[in-house]
Amino acid sequence: MLDDASLFDVEPIASPYSFVSETCRLDHFLAPRYRYWSEQLKEAPRLHRKQWEWVYICAALHERGLLTETKRGLGFGVGREPLADLFASLGVSITATDQSASDAEKAGWGETHQHSVALEDLYTKKISHRSTFDKKVKFQVSDMNNISPDLTEFDFCWSACAFEHLGSIEHGLNFITNSLKTLRSGGVSIHTTELNLSSDEKTFEHEHLSLFRKRDFKALAARLRAQGHDVAPLSFYPGSHQLDQYVDLPPFSNDPHLRLELAGYASTSIGIIVTKH
């Protein structure tokens, strides 16, 4: 499933950053920055793509000088992830958003306890001092398919494995474009989602889950660059270690969990980084 030569497509990369727009792979977990950010999130490093998504977002923002006292960040579909708490501990002012409780119930997120309805849901790790968290973080409801017009002039925005749930591939790609409207010029939009490793043609597209293909990211990057935005180089290199080839099957063992089968396709996490012109 993973031996398609096209998976190794890599744009010319001349970047001072350790992370570009790329797929999750084993060598990322072996870098010192991975342990550092895992520990900042109060987690032991583990070979799991969901943890990778958090580390990817943290490291990419840090490298771009965005996790400092003067910055403002906007989180989409934050669920109960610890990123807002960590960013607050670093002095960043955060607006964390998620869909309404009624929409979450319809989508089944209430049953999985992955949806947030209040600030308390974002403070489970207690990374920052409570007074700092209360001062630096605020929560509001926002629809990722219809971003609130009052959300503007942020230094960065992020989402972790959220836009694949927006109803279609088109909805997901439109979200990335629309997220740029929330940023100041020079602001960074960084998001992770599902990459279909099995095919660049056939894929799974459903109301509650879409698997994005390489072609979808290439088309998005071309469109954003034509608008003058900077898209960090795309790399679909899947890694060369045997663990990069292992696909976790249902019921998932979650150890290791770099690749998994979703709707009959091998999938992994991918991140995309866009800087607004």
C-alpha cells in the first residue's frame, strides 16, 4: 500500500525551519525537539500521530517566533487539546473556538468527550498557572465553515485534525483559505489533517470525515501562492523505517500509531503551513 513512488514527491526545500508542510514520519519522533515539546505538553513522548500533530504545531510556531508575550493566537476546533494552555504559559493571548454544543452532539463528539464548551475543558493538563490561563485564554463558539467576522488580526491560527470533519474536501480546503482572513499580514496559519496514502485518485469523502489526497494539497498550495501567500514546501516523503510502513488496523493498538486504516485507505497525519502576504 505504501510503496507508490509518487509518495516520495518533495518540492525543492530551502527552508531554515525544521518543519515544512509535510507528513508524519518516524524521524520526527527521534529529534530532540519532539521530546522537548512533548514534555512541555506534560506528556511522555510516544509513537502516535495525534501527539505528533501537537508537537508539529508547537515547534513550527516557536521556530517562527510566534510563541511570545506580544502575540495573539486563534485555535479552531480545539476540542480538549492542551495547546491553548501551553501557549498561555508562554505569554500568548489565545482565543480558542469550537462548534456549538448542539452541532457537536449531532456529529457525535459529545459521546467521545473531544468537544469543548467552556474554558475549563481546556485546562485539564494545568500547564499554565490558573491566573495566567484565566487572563490569557478566552473561549467562544465558532463554525469553521462560517468563521466569525469578528475574529481578525491574529498573529497565528491553528487546528489539529479538525478540518477533515467539515463535510467535504472542498469545505476543508476552503477553510484553510478562509482562515487567512483572521490573520494580520505576515501571520501564520498552521493545520493538520488526514492524508490518504493509498491513492491520489480514489478517496473517502463523507459528511463527517474526508481523506485528503496529495493532489488536493498541491492544488491548494498553487491557489494560495497565486494569491501571494507563502506555503511552506510540500513534502509527502513517508519515511524509510519499517515503522513508517506499519499500518495500524481496527481495533487500533495505538502503539505504534503513525499510520492507520481509515475507510479502507492507509492514512497518516499531514501538516500545512501558510504565511499570509
